[in-house]
Amino acid sequence: MARNVETEKVRLDKWLWAARFYKTRAIAKDAIEGGKVHYNGARTKPGKAIELNAHLNIRQGFVEKEVVILAISDKRRGAPEALLLYNETSESIAKREKAASDRKNMMAGQLPPARRPNKKQRRQIHRFENIHNVDKTDS
């Protein structure tokens, strides 16, 4: 599965696809061009030849991962084999888990109502809104 870096060069977008960060190479290419992937701390191009022990910062939605390239492959295989291509740093894991818990705690205060209001309750809501809208226009 893993290849020696001296024998073959692999493009960054192809490696990201093989490591299962993105579903297609086109999506990986767009992410790189959009500045969502940084190679050794700098923006790069999709055709960049990757090297072992290079650091990648990958942003996918709310998630930002910092990984180190452990192996090079241009073949997309199963997820367990793709995990062998890189190692996520411990700081990245801690930061990602903290951000996820912060998002979860923020959403806990915004729970949706248990059920929709029935017809009688909707009429009461409309009456209440109309009374308050009339008061605002009078002042």
C-alpha cells in the first residue's frame, strides 16, 4: 500500500483523496485552491508533490485537523488502511474535541419546542402579536 517517496511522486490532491479526507479528487482540488489545505504552514497547489513527515492543516466545515504524513499512496483503499497514511497531532485532537463540545453546549440552550402549537395556541399567539404590534405603532 505505502510507496517509497523516491520511487514515485504523488500529487497532494491525489493523496488527500487516497487518505479519504475528500470523496473525490475534484473536491480535494477545490479545497486546496480555496485555501482550506495548508502544506507545511503555507498555501499550496493541488499538483504539489508531497513528502514524508510533512505537516498538513485541513479544514472541513467546523473541523480543522493538523496531520503528519506517514506514508504515501495514490490508491484509495478502505478506511482502516487510509488511517495508516497519516497521524493527527495530539494538539489537533484536543482542539477539535474542545470545539465540538463548545458547539454542543451552545446548541443545548437552543432546544426546539417539544411540539408544534395547536390551532387554539396559534390563535393566541397571533392575538398576542397583533396587540403588541399595535402598541408599537402607537408609541
